[in-house]
Amino acid sequence: MKSLSFSLLAAALATGLASAQTAYTTPVGYVSQTCKANSDTIVGVPLRQSSVGAGALSVNPDTSTIPGSAILTLSGTPGFTVNAFANTHYAKFKDGPAAGQWFVITANTASSLTVNLNGATLSAVSTNALAVLKFWTLAELINPATATTDPLTTPNAIVASLSTALGGRRTEVLIPSLSGVGTNLAPTVAYFIHGGIWKKAGAGNTDFGTDQLWPDSYVIIRNPAAVTADTKYTIAGEVEPNEFDYPLATQSAIKQDNYISLIRPIDVSLNGLGLANTTAFLASTSTALGGRRDELLVFDNAAAARNKAPSASYFVHAGIWKKAGGGNTDFGTDVIPAGQGFIIRKYQSGTGETFNWNNTPTY
């Protein structure tokens, strides 16, 4: 697992923090993971696409025009192309009371963005800065035209399939059940590369290369038994320098899995998540199974297995991170590797509300 430009990252952020008058270029780099043969690898998108627009709001959001949406008017003359960002980009607040919140852009004018609030609220955030960022698509993350049918020569993770039939498929990208209810949910979508394009199981020869990936969730790269050598997943992009929000769904009467990947290009300790002892993560009443509440489940990508179960379950008790089977030891220094996905299993809330976790970078 590697990331470039960490010295640049540290220097740039240190400079930016030292003086509000100092401008700096957002660092770029890459993260790489091995995808073992005949195995599932749980990965995310730890780097973002470059910002295509930024500015500060000139007035507070208009939430009265379109139900469930907000119109964000930017100061100055950003000169956006009308509807250039519709359903392909998101707006993310960089500072102020909404720092970290991000919303899908559904329409835009030359100087305003209409966003889907998705149940959230926005109040007094005038003058606060935001960035306009593009969602990664399958084809942008991994160019299908370069994939080969040989794991030793394919340049990026995906071994091209021999046909669209199940027996002819090689590496697949599985999407978790992001809208499913409950725990241990099966993936809902399977993509693969065939004939130089991204295809989807059950959808014939249609090109799905423009399908988008969420910046806060993971995917599963599945190498079947026919892929007999490891491949390499690599993502190159821009470092997210600011806070980033993760909505954590609950159910009223049962537990709910949330499939998470940090948009951070470095390993992050459990203590560094900023999750323990917050309203976003319900502390357990004891270390016993019956006393556990919210849990954080991690996977071992170094172990070769398909449909792999989590390798460890963490929870917060008595103010510290503990691990199932680990007694009262403090496991807060255990890390989540860069670019690796995990599950936050939320305990039933009685109301089915969504809790907001605001993650602040540790760099």
C-alpha cells in the first residue's frame, strides 16, 4: 500500500494552517492495494477527483423553491456552464457550520447549484466556502480499454472477461446493498470488463462505464478461481484536505450495516476516526455480546477468500475502543489501512434516524 506526496501534503497543510493568507495547491498522490487471486478485496476511493469549481456562498441557501433541495448561490461570477454538473458532481462545504457536508448537484446555473439535501438541513451558511467535485465513474477509475485477460499483464486490478456468461467472467466489481435493510446483505450489482467496456451482469452488451461510485462507500473486487495470480488496484487523485461527512443509517428495531470507506490516502487509527464518544457511534453497555451496541467491522485483505467475513469487530466501551474477544484492552491504535473498506453496524435506534459522522483529517 503506497501513497505519494505525503511530504508535500504535510508541508502544504502546515503552510496553509500557519497563515490564512497563504495559498497552496492541494496535494495529489496514489494508493495501491494487492487484490489476491481467487479472493475478494474490499476497497474504496481514498482520493478524489480534482475540484472543478469552488467559491463561497453569497446568501443563505434557498430551501423553499424545490422540496427536499437547496439552491446555493455563489459570490462573484464563477461562470459555470448551465447544468454541466447535474447528477455527475457533488458540492462539499469546506468550512463553517456545514463543513464536511456534501450533496449531489441536480442542476446548476452560471452562478448557483441546486442540490438534493437527502433529508439533511442547511441553515446559516452564507460566506462559507464549498468545492464542486466530480464523482468517480467506473471507466475513470479503471480504463476498460487497457484490461487484458491475463492477470500478469492487466495494468489495473481487473482481468477482462472472456464473455458475458457467468462462466466466462473474470474479475468483477461488486456493489454493496447500499439501500438494503439489515445486516450481512448480499451485493446488489456486479460489473465486469468485456469487449473493451464495462458491462453489468444481466444487462447484455450495454456500456456502464459512466456509472458512478459514491465517495463514502466501498466496492468489492472479486477475482474468481479462474484468476490464478494477484492483481493490483491503484487509484491516483487529489487529497481531500478538509472534513468529510458520513451519514450512518439506523433501523428502528434491527441493526443496520453501513458500508464505509474513508476518503483519506493514509492509514487511520480507530482513535483518529473521531468516531468514539460522539453521538454518531453508540457506546456499548458491556463487553458481552448482549451489551454491545454500535460495532465497527474490518476485513483482512491479505487473506484469500471470497464472501469473506469480517476479521475483527470493534466497539466503544468505557470510553475506549475494545475488540470482540479482546477483553478490556484498549485497541484505539489499531489502524484501518488506506483505501480499505469497513462496515459500521448501527444498533437499532427506535426511530430509524440517520446519524452524521464528521471525519476530520489527521494530516
